[in-house]
Amino acid sequence: MIRHTLFLLLLGIPAICYAFVSPVPQSHRSIASGLVGLNVAAPLEQDTREDEQQLREREEKRQKRKLRKEREKQERNSPVGKLKFKLLKQLKAVAKDYEMLQDGDHIMVCVSGGKDSAVLLVLLMHLQEQLKPIGVDFKLTAVHVDQKQPGYDGEPLVKWFDELGVDYEILEEDTYSVVVDKTSAGKSFCTMCSRLRRGILYSKALELGCNKLVLGHHADDSLETLVLNMLHAGELKAMPARYTSRRGKLAVMRPLITCMEDDIEEYAMLSKFPILPCNLCKNQNGLHRPQVKLLLSTLDSFTPDAKKNWLTSLSNVQPSHLLDQNLRKAVGMDPITGEEEEETEEQNAP
């Protein structure tokens, strides 16, 4: 009896198990398989789209770099391009040596309307575009002073600013009348004119929140100033590349200080920059600066690198071969003998 019962139970176990694991109907199976497909395919398709987008972006950047390099190559080979990159190379070296361009700077570019400041503005805008992608982002604001000179027309300059797309300010100050009234007969208008204009620019720089101010003085300006100071003041003094103003502690800088005027003038002419004539200085006769400019131009008859070497001498001073005893002291030399202090101490040691 017991054996018969066990035999019947063993026969029923497969049926019971089959009931628990009975196959899913075909309709349910197709739905389930569809859901599984959706869950897997959606992330894959999304990843593929993202990869394709990244590839397209990389390719676009590569093409832009390629086009930019081709344009720069073509520009470098043109007469105006050769001058531009020559001036840029010199400006970059000065800017690096004197830490002129740093991230977060707000720089006022003083644009007088002459060739020098026009070239300076364009070169700085070029550097601004170059340096921004590598993390040096600075702001430029061009500022021009309308000094109310007779026959002045600033419209071409304003139009040029708009074409460049640079931020700019036009200030109106009648310094012309003051200069003409206060300058003694036979004296140059330039000294008082530049001082008044500089004061106006300093005030505007502080108002705009600028921490730096750049001027368009070049190598010839520095050498002419050197000669004039030697002749009239008995001082060995030219123009510094950078100094700090007493008012507002502004960094006042001359990025073109190693650039020759001939290169600047030719580049401005080929680029057709708008040049506003100065009706104040050009009406004066007997000015010494034009005479010194003529003197410097004759130096090239001695050697083609005369002015270049003279400029280099301003950064290659030998205090031991000058007569300034205070300078000898400042560099650690004996003011009388010219010996180094360390050498003097060794000789006096017991």
C-alpha cells in the first residue's frame, strides 16, 4: 500500500514542476523582449550621438586652426604682414620683460590720432585674440582726447574704432587755448600740451577702473629724448618702458619702445590707418626735436645699425665707466675706485 502511494507521488512531481515553470505566452514574450531591447539600445544610441558630436566639434576646431594658420602664412608673406609680425615680435618681447599683459588687466590705450598709437592699438588687439585661448584675458579701451584744435575732424577716427569693434571713449577738453595762452614765446607747445593731455588721461583711466595705461612712444622717441636731455638738462635720461604714476598708482607702459619709427610709419601707411594731423606743433618753427631727429638719421652713414646699437646701449649700462658716483653706490660699487664692495672687503680683511 505504501509503495503504491509513493509511486503515484513520483509520477505527479514532474506535472507539478511543469505547472510552476510553464512557458510565457508568445504575445507576452514579444513585449518583454521589446522592453529589453529598448533599455539597451537607448543608451548606446545616445553615446554614439555624443561621440559623433565630439568628433564634429574637434574637426571644426582643427579646420579653424588650419584656416587661421593659412591666413597667417599668407599675411606673413605680404609686405604689410612682414612689418606687422616684425613689430609684434618686438612688442611681445617688451611685454614679457616688463609684465605688461596679464590676465584680468583693464588697459587704456591712449590714441592720439597719430600713426604710433594707431599701430599700438591694432597690435594689442591682435595679441588680445592670441592670448585669450591660453588663459590671459585682458580688456582694452581706446581713449582719444579732442583738444579743440582748429580744423580738427575726428570723424574718421571714430569710424575706424567702430570698424575695429573696440571699446572707446572720446573726451572733449579745450587744452589748445590753454597751451597757446600759457606757453612763452619761442618755447615748444609740446611740453605743456602733453602734460595737460596726460592728466586728462590719468583721470579717465581711474574713472574707467583701468590698472594700466599704454602710450605709443617708440625707439626713436626714446633716443631723441635722450639726446635732448643730454643737451639741455645734462642728464642721461631717456624713456622707460614702464613706470608707476604717482597719481592713482597706474602702470604707465610703452610697448613699442624698441620698435623703429620707419617700420611703424610704413605699416600704418600700408594698412591705411586714419591719421589726424596735429595743428599745434606743426605750426611752430625752430623746434629742437625735429633737428635731433635729423641728427639721428645721419648716424646711419657710420653703420646701418647705429640707432639700433644706441638703443641697445640703454639696457647695457656700465656704471664703472660713468661719472655718477651715486649710480656706483646703487649697484654695490665703491663710489671712488669703482671696485665691487666684496672685493674691497676682501682686500681690507686682516
